[in-house]
Amino acid sequence: MSSDEALACRAKRLSAWQADRAALLQQADAFVVVSWWQEKSSDGRTGDYEYEHRPTLNDALDTYRDYEDGEFRRARPVGIFAVKDGLPIGGRLEAVQILRLMRETRRAT
């Protein structure tokens, strides 16, 4: 297999994966933002995960952005997960996808 064929094959797989991801986002009826909260006086290894249910992707992106911008000193964003009927569908949204969605949201407003 030549490098051109390998690249074309990879592009097809990536396109299929992106289509699957987009379909899952359309099926989702809510989103969950996961964050990591460190203990006040810890070395950063102890803490708890917090799960916040958001009804829309825009709300989830806003919450994620708050964590990323340091709104809460002890919290760090982990990811956004699409959910349907209270259960996760698919995996965590990739960082590149979150950034793209944030840019699209900013352009729309």
C-alpha cells in the first residue's frame, strides 16, 4: 500500500468517525460536564470528580469554559459527555471538537 493509499484510507476512517460522532451529538438529549476538584490543602492528587448535567450543548460549553478559564480555583475540566436518557452515549468529546464548538458558538452570538 502506497503512502497516498494509506492517507486516503485514514481520511475515510476519520470521516466515518466524525459522522458517527455528529450523529451521537444529534441523538443526545443532554450533556454532562465532568470536573476534578482538588482538596483545599492537598498535593493535587486527592480530590473528587463532579458531574454537572446541562440541558444543551451551549450550556455545557459555557460550564466547561468557566472551569478552563479558572472560574473555580480548585477545579479543572475533564470533559464533556453526550447523554441520552441519563446514560452516556459515545465517548468524551475530544478537545479539538470542544474548541471548534466554542468557536462556532462565539460566531453565532
